[in-house]
Amino acid sequence: MSNKKKILLVEDDVLIAVSQKQQLETYNYEIKTVTSGEKAISYIEEQRDIDLILMDINLGKGLDGTETAEIILNDHDIPILFLSSHSDKETVEKTEKITSYGYVVKGCNMTILDASIKMAFKLFDALQKKKKHEEDLKDTLEATTDGIWSWDFTTNILNFSPKYYTMLGYKPDEFPANFDSWKSLIHPDDLEGALAVATEYLKAKPDSYENRFRMKTKSGEYKWISARARVVKRDEKGNAEYMIGNHEDITEQKIYQESLENIKWLLESPAPLDEDYKPHYGDVTSLNHDGIIKKYVDHHTLALIVNDFMHLVGTSCAIYEKNGDYAFGIFSSGWCRTMDSASFELCETENLEEALNCGKWLCHESCWTDASKISISKAQAIEIQCNGGINIYTIPIIVDGEPIGSINFGYG
């Protein structure tokens, strides 16, 4: 197989074509000739093995060289070097609008023509590499879920990748790629902090940049964004010239993080359980005389039942008989003790039975009336928020298919 570059010479003057073909073949090129634009188009369509076209501009009747070149370049990526006996400004500008591979005056020294051909090949190779690089970069940008952005500090021009827009629900280029667009999408609560980080960075422009904020989507919702970037080009004085960064959607991570914060208390060691604490008003279980639970399960066993949970949350627990009598009760946290004691004072009586029935003992009303009583009547677990602000989870105690009481726990 020949390693010679194959050139199509488009020249309507047969004698000139023969002469140039012979001379170019001495420079180790394989030359094919046609005499019109129409024939050149047909040859390229049929052969598709041409490496470069030498195109005379004036081809007589029919298509001229520039018209022929435009038609060929619509479907083929091939270097075209124009030849013409005219060197006026209008002709040169006309060729420059079509292709960037050059213009050579007909009749010039063959060495100059050879050099122009070689330069055209080098330019074509460089453009092909650039095109391949751009295609690879485009594939990379399309493959990543991140939005990519770049900032040319020398021109103050920003560029946003298509994913930068689509990750927020916008169409590519739906809003201008500039600092004001970025700023307008930041959540109002995050704007001051995000601007502070960005402004501080722009003062010195160190190698790396990191920021976190919420950005508004087209639907009006907000997504948490992690922004990272690096300076990839500096001038000889060390001044930043070009930066590339990414926007990563971390909304799900933030949701998980907030969920973990909500149960952080589960992972912390509570204060030791104080089973010896006795409220100043006395022991409400003393009013329970005939309850099934208290009769058949002693206080120590009931304490063991609630022990693990109380050591975990350190709040409160109560076990009720079906009629509302207390079989067991304990307040571990200072908050629960304070609320219980304060709401008991609202009853304006020292008589426990009167206090339990007055409707003003808020902690009792939450635990029994609003939670356990309903749980027993429905024979199902329920969850409420008590008057003290914590949550109460209540489970009925079922024996032989019938509820005989309930147990509730405070948490949160």
C-alpha cells in the first residue's frame, strides 16, 4: 500500500493540470485530476480516498472553485487549498470564509506550493486532534452527573456545561453563563455565606475553591450543591488565568445528614437512670389497688421491661392499667420532671386522686387521656406530641386478644 498523500487537482485548463500533476508527483504525491467542480464533487462522493484538494477558483462554465468547495465541505471533512491567478483582496476574503487551509497564487514556485500543501496537512492534523479532544470532552461532560463550569480570568468569561443547566431543570444555555446568574439562583438564606466564600477566594485566587449552598431549580425547589474548582493555568507571575470547577448535587446526602442529626440523641450516652427519684406529690401507683398488671407483675420486673429503652432515651415511661391506674411510672430527664411537677401545681390540690381527675395535670393528660387511653380503646399503637413538646409512643398490652393496659415512652 502506498504511503503517498493523494491529492485531487481541480483545474479546467488541461495543459496546466498535466504540468502541475507531473511537477507535484516529483514531490512524492499521488495526483488525480478533474476539470470541473461538478466532476470534483462526483469524484469525492465515489472515491472518498483523497487527502487534500487543490482547487482552482475559476473553473469556467458551471460551478466555480468556491462554490464547489462549499458543497464538498457540507458532507466531507477534507483540507482544500485554493489556487488562483487572482490575488485581490475580495478573492482572498472569499476563500477565507470557506476554509482556513490557505490560498496560493497560480504559477508560483513549486517549492512554495509544496510548502503550502505540507502546512495544510499540518493544520488539518491539528484541527482533527482538536476536534477529537472536543468530542472526548463532550462525551466526558455528558457522562458525568456533575455540572461543569470554567472561568477565564483574563477575559472574565464563564462557561457552563449542559449538565450545569439540566441538573437544575433548565435547558442548556437557558440563562446567561455569568456570575449574576449564579448569584440569582442561590437560596436567600445561603446567599451571604456563599458570596463571602466566593469573594474571599477571588481576592487571592489560591489553587482550590470549595463552597456549599442551595440553588433554585426551574420548578422552584432547591437543591444542595457542592462546588469545587481548581486553577489550571497561571501566568509567569503566578496570577490565576483559568479555573475549572464542578457542581455536584448533594441534596440526598444533606437529607441523610439531617436524618442522622435527628436521631443523634440515640447514639449519645444518656445520664444514668435514676430509679430512686420520687416526685414531691408521691407515688401515683399507690392508687392502683386491683389492677391486673400491678397484681401479677412486680415493680422490679416492670423496671427491667423499660430499662433498655429508658437507658437509651432517658426521658419518661408509664405503664397503665386498662382503667387508667398507674402500674409503673418513671421520669428520667430533668425536663420531664420539671414539666410534670409544674403541671401538677396547676391542679391546686395535694390529693393525688383529685389531681388525676381535674384535667389540669398536663403530663398526665398527655400520657393517659391523649395517648394510652386511645391506644387501649383501639388496641393499636399510636404516637402523639405531648404538652411538654416531646413525642409519646404508646403500645397496648394485649393478653388473649384483649388489651389489659398500655405502655408509653417519651422521646425526642
